[in-house]
Amino acid sequence: MILLNKGLSETEYQIMQIVWAGGRQPTLFAPLQQALENAGHPCHKNTLITLLGRLTSKGYLKAEKSGRRNVYWPLVTEREFREREAHGFVNRYYAGSAAGLVTTLVQADMLSSEEYAELKAVLERYEK
């Protein structure tokens, strides 16, 4: 698992979702800014530059110069990020017990029938 310096703010997470949606393609500043605006999260140029710098410092992105502009590459996959966040959440709120989290979801009726069936299938598939 990749160790990252810090978690993400809501806007940083929105940026990473756009980067992850691009797959292995590099992300350029202008299309990223436009995608944020299209997603309902407009961001001024200087603010976006600051946020991209933070994501680079935190270990989520790598910035490379391509001519006069920066190209951004993800250093962590969305799956790696979600796994890290899930571990942190379970450790913090459920004393490391994933079963405690699942129990809460089931008892609070937070799973649809489809989600319950999917969870059951996953558990059966990985049963050891």
C-alpha cells in the first residue's frame, strides 16, 4: 500500500477524480480547470495551481514540464486511495473491525437488496 502524507480536501478529491477518469493519460491544466467547472466546482487559475501543488506535495500527483506547461500524472490509483481511506475509517471509528462496519451497515438498513447480495457474493468468493 502506498503511504501518502495527508488526506484530501473535497476540492482535491474532485481534482483527483478527474485525473483518475483520464486513466493513464496525462492531465493538462486547462482541460482540468474546464472539467472542474463542468462538474460544478469552478476553480480560479491561482487556486487550482495551489491545489495541484498540494496534491504533488502530498504524493498524489507528479508534475512534469511539457514545453511551457505542466502535465500531471497520478502517483496513486483510485483503488489504492479508497483502500487507504477505508483502512483509516475502519481503524478510527471501528477499532480496526471491518465486521463492525459491515454490521452497522446491515443493522442500519443502509444496504439495498442488490448491495446486500453483492456483499454476500464477495464474502462467499473470498471465504477461506
